[in-house]
Amino acid sequence: MRLDKKTILAIAAAAVLHAALPNRAVAGVPTEQVRQTADKVLQVLQDPRFKANGNMSQRREQLRQILGARFDFAEMAKRSLGSNWQKGSSAEQQQFVRLFTDHLEKSYIAQIESYAGEKIIYGREAVEQDQAEVETKIVTKKSEQVSVNYKLKADGAEWKVYDVVIENVSLVNNFRTQFSRILAKGSFAELISQLEAKSTGNKPDRS
């Protein structure tokens, strides 16, 4: 299955939403924490207070906070650059993390809001020291199954998602390929400029 970034985000967002979990007595801590995040997201989507169009910004802020508590967007941003991370100054790195986080949050939330009731089955969980991987499968309305694996890292008592792998396609690696292509021809500042333009909907200044 060939997946573009939009499809990856759509599937990953769906996986956050509706989980058919194994027996909770045998589900590990990483799986249980992902389930808790899914429950919170569904509560917001089903809350009648947020269904009116005038309350959309409040709903999205609630979703942003829920996702931010489970996803380590800063770690995802750093990993998406790989060795190119070192090319930016400290200020540029901070700006990149902010823009990357904003872009990914907006993309996730947009996909979550278009959720169409796909079923998610949680499977094997592997934990090795401070690293974990939770395997899931999405069952579409056509009964097709798509594998979605979450990679997490321990952060105190919490497990934070730092990558989502869909049909063997890593979200982080997908971004890294795009960013590497930009940095092969331009500077770190130009990468930031393009992210800013994407965030605001304006074309980057190439002067």
C-alpha cells in the first residue's frame, strides 16, 4: 500500500480515536495510557458544548492539550531532522520545534474532526527499558486492515509517542525525507521560512 503524508496522518489520527482493546488486565502501561488519551479525545468530540460552530476553537484547544500530553512533538521534530538538527542554531531549533508542533497538531486535529468510526484493535506490546512499541490494526468500513504501530519513550511515569509507523511507513521518516530534500538545496533558515509559510498559508519569500 502506497501512503502519502496526508493518508498517514488520517490513519494515525483515526487510531487515536477508537480503540478495541484486549483485556485491560493484560494490557501494559503504554497501551493503557494510549487508551486513556483516546477516551479523552472521544469525550471532547461527543461533548455537546463543543458541537456548535462558535465553540470550534475551544474544542480544538481541548484536543491540542490532550494530544500534547501524550505526543512528544519536540522529540518528533528533532528526529524528523536527523543529523540535520545540528545545522540549526539554538534559536532556530526552538523555532523549528514550535512550527513543526503547530503543523502536526493542526493536521492531527483536522483529521480527528473528520473521524468516521473506524475500528481499532490493539495487539502486541513490546517494552524494553525506556522504549515501547504498541501494535494496532485499523479495520476500515470495507473490512480492510491497516497496521499502525506507536513508538513511545518513557518520561517519568508517562509514555510519550515519538513516532507512528503505518504499513511500515514511519511518520518521522516521512518528514525527514521531505526536510532533507529542502536542506540539501537550502539553509536551515529557508526550511523554517517554508514551515512558517505553510502555517500562515502564505508563499515563502525567496528574495
